[in-house]
Amino acid sequence: MTEPPLQRSLWAATASPSPPCPPLAGEVEADVAIVGAGYTGLSAALRLAEAGARAAVLEAHEPGWGASGRNGGQVIAGLKHDPDELLALYGAEAGRQALDCSAAAADLVFELIERHAIACDAQRQGWIQAAHRTGSLAPLRRRYQQLAALGHPVEWLEADQARALIGLPGYVGGWLDRRGGVVQPLSYARGLARAALTKSATVHAGSPATRLARQDGRWRVETPAGAVRAATVLLTSNGYTDDLWPGLRQSVIPVYSVQVATQPLGHNLARGLLPSGQAVSDTHRLLWYFRKDAAGRLVMGGGGSAYARDLPRLAAGLRRRVQGLSPELAEVPFAFAWGGRVALTRDHLPHLSELAPGLWAGLGYNGRGVAMATMLGHVLADRALGSVRPRFVFPATPLRRIPLHGLRGLAVSGMRAYYRLRDRLER
Ligand SMILES: Cc1cc2nc3c(=O)[nH]c(=O)nc-3n(C[C@H](O)[C@H](O)[C@H](O)COP(=O)(O)OP(=O)(O)OC[C@H]3O[C@@H](n4cnc5c(N)ncnc54)[C@H](O)[C@@H]3O)c2cc1C
């Protein structure tokens, strides 16, 4: 897959600058080597460095170059499963761990932003999951009720309340999760990198890991101009995972998601749309999510394809959808369109796996990684440190290749066509 450049995105145009991250040169020793400088790898590096461990991050491009610098910036607590589903899937103890860990993920993001003074336009006004048709209300209500029973700060929204908060017609209800919020995603990634560097981690841009091997009881990770020798290695390459470790790439399905952003909306339009600053995902089967940025642009995401070449077509479809939302939006000019890879898993859960002694991977956030990747980075760091009493634990599962992985392009296209048809029929 040829990757679209990060520079096309709204976030690259408006982000705080990256800290200097020179490529790795020569042979270095570390306690933990980390492959990939997105939220997972950078959050792990920060946690390790704060604990006094020597962490060395290797990034093929630059910090935040992957999904972490391209996403919608919606900070969402929890996973795609209801709490009772997590308990059923993992069993009581591991289910509880997954539940607690994912529930605290958004808190962790805002805690790190505050503790390390990360300038990333963070706002915590909540995240809304909105029903676009009455048939979608029941599953939303079930999730809301389960979260409310667990004491989380969630509120049910009747149709008029949902419409008032979103500022668009057509929504028939939903729920508001006060734990959620928004960030400028690339600034957040760069801020994590800066914080990790301040705590004495090293972050090497332009340093793709090309070979990983065991040597004299330690791991050796090679890049074109150097190598890191470390007791532990964390693979945190998510949708950009290559063949560095056999089978890891085949454990996820990389899918391109696309984003479009308008020019800053006029004062009246901006005041009427998402007036309180929440982020929204709705219940279309072909997921649709939106928010405003700090300058009042509407940023909308959705779609999905296995092929980068489909991004312009997906972006055009998204623009049409925005223009159809209200007469005011019909004329609004667009300024940016870009895309990036999310990593899907078969069970729609993130996977934390020990691939070999001292070699861990954390990936597969299914498009919900701003909070959860930050959290799994933290969890991976605790595993690497051998923390006796880690603050968060996420259940580890064995690496599983997805059967017929070579046919993923067809599968994604088929699924997309099916979802589009269901959305049309249910309209
Ligand atoms: C368009 C889009 C919108 C999204 N919107 C949201 C949202 O609003 N809310 C939300 O919660 N989630 C969202 N997501 C998902 C979220 O962005 C990801 O789950 C999260 O960023 C994953 O972080 P990561 O660090 O695991 O991976 P990434 O950020 O993808 O980082 C992986 C890094 O690994 C590097 N790499 C790969 N192989 C190697 C190698 N061999 N050597 C060195 N480096 C390597 C890559 O260059 C890349 O920088 C969205 C994703 C996309 C693409």
C-alpha cells in the first residue's frame, strides 16, 4: 500500500512543532526498544522513562506519522463492546481488567496532557454516541444503562437533547459520556514524544526497524544506520505493522479511514453546530464521526477501504454527506482531506500479546485508539518493567493470524458494500 503523506492533513497544518528526533546512528544499549512512535509506543516510552528505564523508540518516519497524527482526535473511553460482553468474552477476572483499563483510558490521556503540559487544544466536554434512527436506540440505551450502573459519568439524551447538543436535525437520541473529549491528535503525539525525551527516553525518526533477532540473551533491533540492543522489545506499529515479526501483520486488517475538514465555519454556523464542543460518533453502519477543531472547522471522518487509492473517492463521499446535513452546510468550503490506517481485529478488541520472552506487541484498536493506545502503551511499559503492582492491567492473548489474510481487500470491500446497503435500506 502506498501511504498518503501526513502533510495533507489539517493536523499537520496546525500542529505544534515536533521535537528534534535524529535518526539512530550506531549501536546503542537500552532496557527497552520500542518499534513505532504513535500513541502506543510514545506512551510506553514516557512511562518507562518516568520509571527510570532506558527506552529507545525507533520510528520509520516521524513521531505521530501513523494513525496517531491523522485521526479524528476524539478521546473515547471504553471499547466497542458493552461491559457485560467484555465479562462474557474474557471471563470474570480478565473481563474486569479489560473493563477497568479501558474505562480509565480517557482519564489517562487528559492526565498525561495536564502533567506534561502538552499543548494540543485538549477539551473535555464529552463524547456523544448518537442514534440516527429509532432502531439504533436500544443498543445505545443498553450500553448507557450498564455504564451508569457502574457509576460512570454518562447521561441519556432524548431526541431534543441530542439535537440541541449536536446542532443537526435527524438524531433521535443517544448518550453522552462525560469522560470523553477532543485533542489536536498530532500535537498530542508530538507532546508525548517531547515529554518522553524530557524524561530521557530517546526517539529516533527516520529509523525503520528492519530486523529483529535474539543475540547473546538480548534482543537486537536493526535499522539502516544502527541497532538497539535491549532486554525487552515492544512492537507498537498497529495498522502499519510490517513483517518484522512473523504473523503479527496477519493478526490485524489494516483499513484506511478518511477525514475531511471545512474551512473555519462562520460565527453563526459554528455557534449552532456542536455548541458545547462535544465529539460525536453516530450509529450508521458505515461509521460517521465529527467534531469541531479549535478554529471552528468541522472535522468529519468515516468510510473505510483496504486501498489507499480509494481515499479521494471516500473523501468526496464524505464531503457530499456533510453538504447534505443542513442547508447552511451545503455551501461550506472544504480545506483538507486525508486518511490513515486503522487496524481491525476479528473480535474488535485490542490485542496485547507476548510473542516471545521479552517481546511484546500491543495493537488493534479498531479505530478507537486515541485513549486505548495511550493506555496499552502504559500497560506494555509495566509489563516490560515487571511491575509487581501495575496501575492498569489488560489481559494478554496469544498471537492469532487471521485466516485468508491475503483476501482482506476483498473482505473489506464486501463489508463496506454490505454496510452501505444496510444503511440505505434502514434510512
Ligand atoms: C483517519 C483516522 C481517524 C481516526 N479517528 C480516531 C478517533 O477519533 N478516536 C480514536 O480513538 N481513534 C481514532 N483512530 C484510531 C487511532 O488513531 C489509532 O488507534 C491510534 O493512533 C493507534 O496508535 P498506535 O501508536 O498504535 O499506531 P500508529 O499511530 O499508527 O503508529 C504506528 C507507527 O509505527 C511506525 N512503524 C511501522 N513499522 C515500523 C518499523 N518497522 N520500524 C519503525 N517504525 C515503524 C509507523 O511509521 C507509525 O508511525 C483513527 C484512525 C484513523 C486512521
